[in-house]
Amino acid sequence: MSNETNVDDPPKDADATDDESAPRQGERSPIEEGGDRTDVDDGLETSDSPSETTVEEQTPPTGEDSSGSDGDAEPDPLPEDDGFDSGRPDVTEEDGEDDIETVDDLGSEVDVDPGVEIDEENAENDLLGGLKIDSTEDIEVPDRLVDQVIGQDEARDIIIKAAKQRRHVMMIGSPGTGKSMLAKAMSQLLPKEDLQDVLVYHNPDDGNAPKVRTVPAGKGEQIIEAHKEEARKRNQMRSILMWIIIAIVAGYAIISGDILLGVIAAVVVWLFFRYTSRGSDAMVPNMIVNNGDQRTAPFEDATGAHAGALLGDVRHDPFQSGGMETPSHDRVEPGSIHKSNKGVLFVDEINTLDIRTQQKLMTAIQEGEFAITGQSERSSGAMVQTEPVPCDFIMIAAGNLDAMENMHPALRSRIKGYGYEVYMDDTIEDTPEMRRKYTRFVAQEVERDGRLPHFTRDAVEEVLLEAKRRAGRKEHLTLHFRNLGGLVRVAGDIARAEDTEFTEREHVLQAKERSRSIEQQLADDYIDRRKDYELQVAEGGVVGRVNGLAVMGQDSGIMLPVMAEIAPAQGGGQVIATGQLKEMAEESVQNVSAIIKKFSDVDLSEKDIHIQFVQAGQQGVDGDSASITVATAVISALENIPVDQSVAMTGSLSVRGDVLPVGGVTHKIEAAAKAGCDRVIIPATNEQDVMIEDEYKEQIEIIPCSNISDVLEVALIGEPEKDSLLDRLKSITGSAFEGQVARGSGSNPSPQ
């Protein structure tokens, strides 16, 4: 290796032709149209022909020129075997994408040990779908993530198609439904392409415009080592030359007797060589993307990433002069979009990205390459901008329903125009096959954690029951696997603490208590405190007071009393509601007032109706599930008829008096039982959604009602007045209520 070689250029020993970026969908990239990027070494021979490698026909990089040049091109003298080993397995027909056709081909059946049988005859009535197992140890867990996905068949099918065709995907759904797992699974399904290393070189013409070079994965490290070896040899030669000159100067000074002049001359020589050798190490290229050890397509999770981490950045240099500065190419940092080249870029909560960042991300998606520059205006890196760096990634954006509101419309258009949008299901129909998959889910969680004892059959059945309960719908199972997995891990931790061989049903029951959410713990504390101050009344009869029910968070209920009082009006009569009611709750009160005006004999033009949601708290009251509670309290106050305080109720109400379905019925019923109520009124259309714990089934009676007259018949006490009121209501409504069942199953339940 010659010492006269310019260190700014790639050394001949590390020569490797540039590798073009793979073609993007529907168009040719600037790299394909113009050949390789400008080479740092003007004398380096490269090919201008675009790569002929396609997504369907990928071959591992070899020691030959991968850019498609013929045999006349300069061979690569890098030390290597007959075939260049990129650190990734060769692609064969067996592990290509052709074996992935439909969702049914991927984990549609639960794999068990050969000795385990499935009882198909009793599968419908068996909680495990007919699986004859003793523990989850008998379940075989698939190796690939895509085979471990449960329930999200539509989303999984789209992910498979997107992986084969290199399409972008946006997944919208509730947290914990498998969005990030599907994104990781996609990186395993991508066709095996030629990954690339990306090197950044010093630009001798413009130090603030570093040059970018792409080489086949694995060659980047060899090029860096060759440059470092070249720099070491140069420094060694300089050191030898320096000491020779110093020795000559010292000898001359001794002979001439001018020692002081000799010392000064030696110091000057030392400083000269010290200063001039500084650039040798600095001119070594900076490898910003290293895929040498990458065996699958890269996966980058850029959730919550700031602009620099997502788009790349240039570090600030506090020493910008005096020979202490760091070269601009050595300060370049890649972004997630560059690291995910030829792979998957996953961004959850996409709407939290800054609008300007979303605009730049949109450009990267469109162009397939993006230059790196300083993201901070006050940084010295703001003046540095590299050549465009390849970023041909598959974008998977995820978020909740509000993500679409704050998402840049042009970015969503790019994703939708070049890919798919999919909504993640919250529940799935309860079938024997799905129960078997849920059994496999427990086995997957045990294997993934690696420290939990396997679950017995009874323990898995208890987990299945909890999945049915959390679904909130009869004949359905929840797809919120993150929370369900938390229950599995807590139960396993309890079993491990007790040093048992398996996780038993008792451990799962303990875990359900210990893994309560913050909302559940607050609700229980709320109920206990109200009992201490006798704020909750669960017996006797009180005029104008009704025990309503509400939900706190997503999985806990509380009892919320409602009181009504009638007072003479000092002007026109009006309805006054307090308790920090929100928009939907205020509208429900207005609907109730319409019903009161229709069914009451009292002239309301001279009366004020005061409605109070007792100790609603700072959160206020939202939703219309307290409609029947408000109506019952007001009618009780108007007619002076007591309300049975052992009865709690929840339900929405139409202006015609129909009781409509609401959400969170299971948690509300359990809250009523905890508060000491004997009976609870729910909408008849919600009866199929009740999945309360066994301990509450004997404590409380569930009464479904279809209209307001049914509610009053159960809630009011005092036979003469009550019977008179009900007869009057039936005579007014006629056939409107008699035998009528509210048909609200097609409408969305109230949120509270």
C-alpha cells in the first residue's frame, strides 16, 4: 500500500463498488436513473448500470461487484473467500416469501405435542376448546412472531400482503391490541434483500457537504479497517521520519555546540509533525449504518423520537478552530429512517410527531432518500448537509382513534396511497379454535418471560374466563393481550414466590386482586370512604334520591347517588343540574326533562327542578348512562314517592322513555354489589353483556328493564301512590310502553 495514496480517498485495498438502492414501488429512484453516487475516489472504476436485483429475486452479496458491472470492471481485492459472507443466511426457495400465501397458512392451528389430543365432540363446551392437556408445557409455541398473533386475522393478512409488496400500513386501535407485535413480525416476513452499509466521507471541496457512499452489508467494516491501517502506516512513517530529523538536528547541535538552538529546532520539528499528522485519523470515513451482522430486515421503533433521532442529525462541535475541530463527516449521526433502509420503520402515536417532522418524513417516504443535516439552529451542525442517504423503508404508523385528527393529512395520504389502513379489533367471537389459541397465548407468555412456571389446566381456564369478562360482550373474548399478559405474569410471579412447580388457579385468582388497575383501587377506596361517612345508603326508602352507577377509567365502577328537589320558580321554571356535567350528560338531562313534562300532572312552568350528582368529584360526569337515574329521582320528587335505596340502576333513556344500552355494565353491577345493594336495574339489551365474578352472583339480583315504567315499578315503593302513578303512565303512553322492548342493540352503548 503506497504511502502517497491520498487519505481523503478510499484506499485501493478497500475498493468496493457502490450498491444502488432497490427500486421503490411504482417509480425509479434518482440513484437508479443516474447510476451510483459520486465516488470519493475519482480514479475508482464503478458501473453506471442500475441493479437488476428485484424483490422477488434476491441473492446474497458476493465478493463480485453487486452493481451489475461486467467482467471488465476492476475486481475487488478485499481479502475474502470465494463468496463474500455478509453475515446473513442465504435465501433459498424454502425460506423465501412464496411460502406465505394466506393467513390460514400461518399458525391457524395450535401445535401441541404428538401425544396431546383434541376432543372435537366436547370442544364447544370445553373452556380450552377441547385441548386435552395437563399444563401449558404441552403447547408448542411458534418461532415466528406472525404465527403468534392471535385474533387480528384481518390485520395479519394485510401485514403479510404489505411485506410481500412493500406497502406502507397504518394501524388504528386501542392500546395493547398487538400493533407493535405485528410491526415486528413484518420485518421477519420481508424478502431477503441485499442490505447496505452507509459510509460518510470527508469532502475536500466543501467540508460542510460530506459525501455518502453505500456498499454491500459487511464491506463497510473492511473499508474502515483498511482506512485505519493506512492511517497507522502513515503515522508510523511520519514518526520514523520525525525521529530521524530530530536525531540529525540533535547531532548537528552537539557538534556545533549550540545546544539551545538544537532543542528549539527539535521542538519545532516535533510540533510540525504532530500538527500535520492530525488529519490522517480524522479522514477515516464514518460508517453511520452497519448491517454487517443483520440477519433479517432491520426494524426500527421510532415511537416518540425527536427530529434528530428520526431524521438524522449532525453533532455540535464546541471546538471549531485551532486544529481541535472534529471533521463534519465524523459528526454525522443517522436517523431511524436511515437505519431502517430495506426494513421496517414503526412509529406509534404518529400524531405526537411535530408537524414539520411529519412533513420531512413524508418527503423521505416519497423520495426513498433523505439528506442528513443539523436539526438545531444553534448547533454548528446546522451548516452541514450530506448527500442524500438511502431510506427505502416500509412505514408502519400506529395510534388510537385520535391519531387521525392530529396527523398531517398529506402524510396519511402518502401511507394510504402506497399501502393499507386497518382497524384493530377489540374483541373476537368466542369459538373452540379461538380458546385453543388463547391457551397458546398463555404458553407464549410463559416462554417469552422465561422465568414463570407453566400454567395448569385450571389456571388457564381461569385466564380464559377473565378474557371473556374483559371483553364486555357475551360470546366474545378480549383482544387486549397486553393487560391479559400482565395478569399471566403476576400469577406466575406469585407461583414462583411460593416455589411451586406449576401456576395454579389460586395463583390466578390472587393475581386478579393484585393486578388491579389504579382506577379499580381508587374506586374501592372511594366506596370504603363513603361507607365511613354514611354517604352511601343501601336500605330504606328516600324521596328524590337514587343510587346511580358510573365507570371510572375502563375497568372499574362506582356508585354515584343522584338527588332531585322541586322548588317554586321565581319566574319561568327551569332544570338546574350540578356536579360538573359535561356536554353529553347535560343533553341527557334535557331529554329527561322532556319525559317529565310529558308524564307529570304538575305544572312545571312554576317549578324549578334541581338535580345534583352527589360528590361527582373534579372529573365531573360524562355520558348519558345516568338518564334513568335522573328521571327516577325527578319523578320521585314530583310525586313524593320514596325510592328503594337497595336498588341501583344504570341506563340511557330516549325522549320516548325507552331504556337504551350503556357501556361498562359488568363493572357497574360489581360496584353496586360492593356498595351493599340487593338489586340492580340494567337495560334489557345489555343483559347478554353481563360477566360478573362468581362472588357477586349471590349478592345481587340483576333486573333488565325496557322502558321507564319498568324502572319505576322496580325502584319506587309505597303501593297506593306507586300504583296510581304507574296506571297514569300506562294510560298516557298507551301502547308505547306495554310490551315494548327497546331496540337499541344497533346503537353504540353510552360511555358511562
